Amino acid sequence: MKIFVAGLSYKTAPVELREKLAVRPARLRCHGCRLKLAGNLSELVVLSTCNRVEVYGVTPHVNGNIQRLFEQLSGSDFDFTPYLYVKEGAEAIQHLFGVTGGLDSMVIGETEITGQVKQAYQTAQEARMTGKVTNRLFQTALATAKEIRTQTGIGRGAASVGSVAVELAERIFDRDLSSKTVMIVGAGKMGEACVRHLAKKSARAVLVANRSFEKAQNLAGEFGGRAVEFEELLPALGEADIVVTSTGCPHTILSREDLATLMPARQNRPLFLIDIAVPRDIDADVQQINNVFLYNVDHLESIIRENVRLRESELVRCRTIIAERTAALMARFAPAPAPARETATRPHGSWALAGALTCSS
């Protein structure tokens, strides 16, 4: 048995491709069960975020199953092979530890990914898709992430896509949001993160729109903003200078036609749209409208590169911790040496678990 990770991320695939595979949290359990059967996996955890879609599994045979897994996930026969990475054994463990600690994120050291990994693991565990190997693997990954946070400075500065989106908004208006109205569409974790950062930046007004008006009210009320009925989204856009969208909708919510109708009512005041959702919330062709400016998660890369430089000095310390924890986990499951006469009576489970964590062919 072998442990492996197969997936694609912002490093290997553009947002147009990642959104084909994105799985909403409510669908993780269903998709996971299908993948486990399709891939003949004994254990499985599916991680889906705006920047990556990864499958962590335990199986007798890694090669030959990967493309089938992603066909199943996307519901198509698209060939994802050129965009995929596959890692096994210790390499897979190190990858997960790096992902969970924020070292592989677009914003190095961001903290949201740790919660996303935890949620993906808990969902798989509740659906009985995990086992001894993945349980130990993910528990150790979360403990390692905590160690990285407390023992290094990897979390300095902007630490999430949401906070970088707000930083971009500041750059657009020369760091002065005091006269600007900002609208957040989507009251989930990303939307909440944006509102928290905006509250510190003294934006003139914050509007919050969400399909659940109650959630919009709760979030807006917490920060002195105003809730907007989702059905009133377009009229409310007439007030906004910057719109940050982060819904979990499987389709776009703002089209070129919507904004072409809106802009004359705004007297063509500039409208800046920051779409941090995957799948995307806003049609890409809205950029063809005069005075409409659109940024998506991939456009945040220039700001993110600056944050990377600030945190690079901590990477060596983080990787040392990961290497030590990986070696310790591998050693924990390694079979203890035994005399030849005892080989036949060694408990099968001990060998099976040890094999699952090795890269032997």
C-alpha cells in the first residue's frame, strides 16, 4: 500500500482550469465517496480551495488511476495530466505539511489554509473515508502547522488572499479608503476576512450581500456595515467603488450585460471588481466595459510576490521543522526489526500500515 497526493494548484494550472475541479464544501463527502470507489482507494481525503484541488489517498497502485480520479471529479474526459503533480511516500507527507503550514500557498504563511485542511480532513473522517494512515498523517500535519506558527515568523504581514485583496483595494486608491464604499459579496470566511481588514482601513462604508440575508446582517452588524438583499445586488453596486466577491456559487453572478446596464446609472464612475472566488463570480469579459476594472485571484500575484520576499527568510526554519516531523512520522510507522523466525507471526496490520507510508514499489 502507498500513500500519495495528486493534484493541481495555482503553480501548475490557471484559474480557468482549477474551477473545473473545484468542489463546494457541501459536496466534498459525496465526491470523496465516488473517488474512493473509482480509484480503488482504501483511504481518502479531498482538499479543494481557490488555489488547489488535491486528492490524498492510500492505494496498492498509484500509477494508472490518477487521470481517472480527476475525470471523475470534473465529470468530463478532459486530460488534466499535463497540469497534475503526483507525490508518494515521504514526498507526499512533506507536501501536505508544507500546504497545511502555508508554505505552498500563494501568500506564503497564510493561515486560512490550515483551517481548510482541517475541514477537509474532518469531512472525510466523518464520512468514514479515512483510516489509520490518513488519520495519523493529517493529525500530524495540523500539529506541525501549529509548531511552524509558534516557532517561526512565517506569518508576518498580509496572511491571506482576503487581506491581500484589501491591500490591492488600498493600492487602487492610493491607500486612502476613507471616502470609498466597499461591497463584499459572500458572507463566508473569505468575505468575513475582507470585512475585518476593511474595518481597520477606515473605509467610508461597507456593504455586505449574501444569499442568506441573516448572515449578511450578522456580518455587517459586527463591523458597522449595511446588509444588502442578494436580489438587490445590482442596484447596490451603484453605490460601491470597490466590490470584492467570494461566493461559493457554481456559476457567475455578474455578467457583462449586468454591468453594461449598471454603469450609466453610476454616471460611469470607475468600478473596481476583485473576484477571489473559484469558480469565478464575475464574467471575464466585463473588462471590455469602459471604467470597469476586474482582478481575480491570479491577478493578486504581484502583491503576493512582495509578501513572499518578506517571509522567505523564515522558510529554511519551517522546512527544517517539516523535515524533522516527516522523518519522525515515517519512523513511527516503520516495522521494527525482528528475527527471521518471527516474521511469519508478525501482525499483518503493522506491516500494512508501514507499507502505506513508504515509497517502495
